[in-house]
Amino acid sequence: MSTTAPGVSAPPDTVTGRTGTRRRRKLLLIPLSLLCALGLVLGYLFLTAKPEASTPLGASAVIPGGTARVNGIIPLEKDGWLPPERVQVLDEGPSAGTHRVRILVQFTALEGEGVAVDASQFTVTGLGAGSLRPLWTSPGVTQLPQGDSVDATMVFELPNQAIALVLEGPGNTRLSLGLSHHTS
């Protein structure tokens, strides 16, 4: 039976109201603390990660016996270039979500022993790309004597969403590829 007069409302139960609010706050602390811990771990990893340095696009990198420099990155979809000999893998179109590029690299021998060039030993790495081998390269294995240069052509199939792409080769050679080759 109610002890209040008709038309008069009872005061709110402040004890159970506060307990419910406290309980919700305590439950919210668990996901918030997990979120903060995750933020701290990711922040630590981001701030302490040591990115591998790469030579900027267009600059010459020192390689054993000489230098290497990216002279161009040309999407095959834009210029329709094909190698002098027929290559079946290039006759087929690129896979869904990828595009093909022709990377032009100039190698120059500066030291007495010259430079051994094997364009097939280069790979493209980056975020969203993994380690990609060339589909086609030219020239084959070449030994450059001191003072000579050779222009190598490498064709790669790259993911459209890949970023921070680097051409990696023997002797820890790392040449940045920039962003101009990306297609939508």
C-alpha cells in the first residue's frame, strides 16, 4: 500500500539511481582502458620503427662499383609500349586491381672492377605490394667496364593501392618510385 497522497509523486530512489550510473561507468572503463592500451602500443611502434632509407626518385644511388638511377616510371596503359620480342605474360592484360609499369634504370660503372648488372634480381616492395618480381627485364646479365653505362628496362605489375614503393636490388640498393605511376 502506498503512503503518499493521491496526486503527489514519490521522490526518486536516489540510492538505486546512483548505483546504476556507477555500474555503467565501471563497465565503460574496461573498453576505454583497452583502447588506451592499444593506442599506447601503436604509438610506441610508430615512433620507434626505423624506416629503411631509400634514394629519392631521380637521384643516383651508390651500388657496388658504380651508381644506379631511376630515369622513368611509365604506366604501360598510357604509352602502349611492348618489348621487341613477344612475351606471353605481357600479352595478357593486368590482373584486376593492378597496373603495369615500365621502370627505366641507368647503371653506370665508376670503379675499376666495373658493375655487374642483372635487372631480373630487382624487386618492388612497399605497403600493399609485398615483394614483386619483374615480369620482363632487359638487358640480361651484363658486366659494365669502368666508365660505361647501360639503360635497363624492367616491367612490373603493381597493386593500384600500394604506397611507398621502392625498387630493391643487390647490394641493398633501394630506389624510391614515387607516386606518379598510380592509376585510379
